[in-house]
Amino acid sequence: MSPARSFSTRLSLNILALTSVVFILTIGAAAISSHILISDEATKSLENLLDATIKDVEKTLQTVEFAVEASSWLVAENKDKEDYLYHITRKIVSENDDIVGSAIAFCPDYRRNRHWFSPYSFIEEQTGEVESKQLGNESYDYFGMEWYSVPAETGKPHWSEPYIDEGGGGYLMCTYSYPIFDDEGALYAVLTADITLKFIEDVLESVKPYEHSVVSLMSPAGVYLKSSTNVKKFGTSIFATLDSTSQQKNYNLDNLVNTIMSGQKGHMQYAAEGHLCMAVFGPLNNGWLATIATDYKDVLERSSTMRNILSLIGFLGLLILFLTSLLAIRKLTKPLSQFSEAAQGIAKGNFNMALPDIDTEDEVRQLRDSFETMQGSLQEYIDDLKTTTAANERFESELTIASNIQMAMLPKEFPNNEEFDLYAMLKPAKEVGGDLYDFFVRNDILYFVIGDVSGKGIPAAMVMATAKCSFRFSAHYEKDPQDIVTGMNKALSANNDSEMFVTLFAGMLDLKTGLLKYCNAGHNPVLVNGEYLKVKPNLALGLFREFTYQQQEIQLGPGSSITLYTDGITEAERADKAQFGEEALKQCTLQAKDMSAEQTCRHIISQVQAFTKGNVQNDDITIMTIKINR
């Protein structure tokens, strides 16, 4: 035998394969764990960094808000002193480094013969000096400006969308507006403070968690105020950055944008330009939106390096393990080649094959003794197997014959004529079963029955045969279903030492009038026109010889259908023990309203099989459908 095919080589390869699997799973688990850990840590770090950035921005915004709100009482006290109003705006601008302009915008015609009146002070961009002017006029109708109209309508302070105030200081700015009301609660002016976005740029440039990170600040409308890169410039809408080619099923960029714009705080994964990215986001108190986005490859760079190092070390370790295992196993398994020759002789039927002598007292010696014991046991086993096989073949043959006999007892030809259409199917859970059905027509009366014997196998099959024969006999001599069932009960109750019983539904359908007489003996309720038929609670057959059975009747018309079944259908189980159930059967009959009797039966059986999905059939299944054509 060549070394490549030797037992020692194969065993070493198996050890290597098993060890490799364990190693790969370990590396995979470590990679996944480190990925999750690093990802969680990065998310928390980015969220903390975002919170710090938001606080830095809000610190400036809160300073502006406080300066305006603290000055509002001065406006209220001096609203009729025009010169002092200019003094208030100059004071707000000069005493607050972040404020480049301030205005007191009065409501229309608040002052007599002055439709617009808004004292305004601002820092002149070239000189750096504070200058003042009257802001409102026909060319600068501030009543339509967002910084005035929103607080005027809502009565609440408001941060405006960013804009260039061409009628004011000419700055790229955002305005904080504070409505001022008189003693009667009527609005008469809006006090404002303008800030440039330069301070935002200083804050964002100090934030750089990863190489490809992008820190952005947006207005409530999704317009970029500033970004840490030049990719997203001021005035660009976040909706304009959607790249439909980069959207993937699992990481929807649209969903990220909508979540950010909803003002929620959190984090989310998304795909952009073929890269998996992560973003943390959150709102500021004034409605602005802050985000930090970064490429996942930057976050997981350390994890990837560690995985590569572990993989290299593992590969070298596996190679050393294979070589040492191969040498050790070859030495230990050398005696096994002798047993291999002995085994080949035994396999050819030479149970007296001489075995090698083993001097050591170890597992190899135990193997030699086992071979010797096996030689004797094999000869004895083969003799017993021949006897057992012959007996089993006879038993299986008898079961096959019994099954054929049982199936032969059931009707195989089903009527389909102008008066009615009938079809039935029976699928035993074992070779033979305990379900039964039968029918025949005499004097324009359709006699039919369906039943289920308690238990399974040969005993149930014998009771089934007795019940079927009893139905035929009683139906030929009795006029009503209750009499037929009573006769069957007496026949089955006699000498019923095994105490087996039969649930049964028997009916007589007048094919001329459509009158259905029926008697239910503890059986499942049948379906008539897709609805369960109410039945009287009669006992199953074989339990009490003198029980008095009661029948019922119902008038059926053309197009009516009757569906009879055994509990093997409603109690058919999936692997999780869920049952098919009566409601599902009802829906099947409604679906089969326009089908033939055979199509209806096959449709129901197929639905049951689809429900159980190959699960082992645990009970006999029988279905019968009758459809009245006229």
C-alpha cells in the first residue's frame, strides 16, 4: 500500500481536517466577536464624539439665545425710544463675539405712518466696526422673511434656515428670532441675533475619528450648513446626495436619510459607492441635525490585521501538527497491517483464518482477542440471520397480501352521472389500516358510510372488514340510517373482548328529492356546502350494545356537496406538532366548490400533504365527496 493511501496518512489528514475546522471556527468566532466588539466600541465612541460636537455647537447657540432673551426686557421697557432701540442692537452685537447682527423688527404699522420699522446693527465686514441702520423698506420686506414670519405665526423662538442677508450685513448667516409680546399678549416685535457659520467650521475641523470620516451639520430642512470635507457644500440638500446605484437591499440609503430627517438619535449601517459605511446622528435643541459618517474598513482595520496574523500562525501550527501526527501514528499502527490481511480472509468466508500473535498487553492485544471472538460469533450470526430473514420475508408477504385484500374490499369504481358525482380515497398509515368507506345505490337511494376504527394495524383492519360487511348487510334490510347503525352496533358489540370501537357516519340520499337522512355515531362532523353539519351526539359503535341511535335529515338542492372524512385529515401534524385543523379543511372545500368530486378529494389530500411537509403520517386518512348534479 502506498504511503499516500496508508491508514496513518489518512488518520493524520483526518486529524488535520478536524483541527483545521476547529481552527477555522475559532478564527471565525474570534473575527466575528472582534468585529462586533470593535463595531460596538466604534459606535459608542462616535456617539460620544457626536454628543461632544453637538454640545460645542449648542454652547455657542445657547450663548446667542441667552443674549437675545436677556435683552428682550430692554426692548419692552424702551420700545418707544427709537435711539435706545438702536443702542440695544449695538450692545448685543458688540458684547457677543458670535453675533454679527441684531435687529428689532416691529410688526406692520406698529409706529404711526411707518409700515416697516426695524433698528438693525451689524459688524461691517471690511472695517470690523459696528454700524446701524433701519432695516425694513419696500426692497427689503422683512415681514416675508423666515426669521420674522415663523416666530410671528407660532409665537415661539425660532432658528432660521441659513441664508445670505443681502439687505442686512451681507453675511452667510443663521438668525435666532425671539417674539416679544405686550401686556395683553399681542405680538409687537421680533428681536433677532445673526450668527455666521464660521464657528461651525472650527468645531467640525477638530473632529476626525477616522481617515475617511465625514462630520456634517444640517438645517431642519436637510440643507448642509457645513461638512468636514468639501463633498457636501453649503446649500446642498441631503436628498440630493442620494446615489441610487449604491443602494442595497440590506442597507438602504433612503432609510438612513429619512431617519436622520425625522430628528431621531441613533446609528445605522448603509451602503455608499460600493462600501459598507456607518453613521451616527442626532438633533440639536434648535432642530439642526448633526451626523458623523465613516467607512467600515477604517473601523475594522485593526480587526483585519489581527485576523491575518492569527491565520498565519494557525497555518504554521497545522503544518507542524500534521507532520508530527503522521510520524507518531505510522509507528503505532504498524501491527494493524497484519490484522488487515486477517480481516480480508475472514471477509471471504474463512472464519478459521490464523491471527497474528501479539505479545504486548494493550489495545492491540485486545483487538486480536476481539478478532478471535468475532470469528466464532460471525458463523453463529450468519446461521441465525438466514432463519430470521426467511421468517421476515414470509411475514412481509403476508402483510402485502392483507393490504391487497383490504384495498380490494373498498369500492374502486365511482359514479359520475347526471344525478350525482362521488369519489373517495383511503391512505392507511401502515400496511393495513382501520379506516373504511362504502356506498351503493338501490331504488334511487344512495347509501354511503365512512368510519374510523380505534387503533391501527391488523386488529383495526379486521374490525374495519367486519364493520364494512355489517354495513352492507344492514343496509339491505333496514330503511333508515338509525336502524342501519343500530344493527352494525349490535354486530360489533358482540364478542368485543378487545373493546375496540368504530366512529361512523352513515347516510341515505334520495337522488330524486335531494332529502338526506343521516346518523352520526361519534364521528367527525361532515361538511355540507362548505359548512359543518350539526349532528346529535350518538355513541361510537361497539361500546354499548343497547344504545338507541337517533337520525337526522336535511333537504339538499342541485349543486350541493357533501364532504366526509376521518380525523387523519384534521389531525395531520407538521414536525412542530401543529395540526391541519377543521378550519383549513373547511377552506379547502370552499376552494373546491366548482371542482368535481375526484378533484375535490385530491385537492384536500394535496393540501394536507403540503401542510405536513413530508412528516410521517400518524393516522389513516380517508376522504369522500358527494356532489349532487340535479
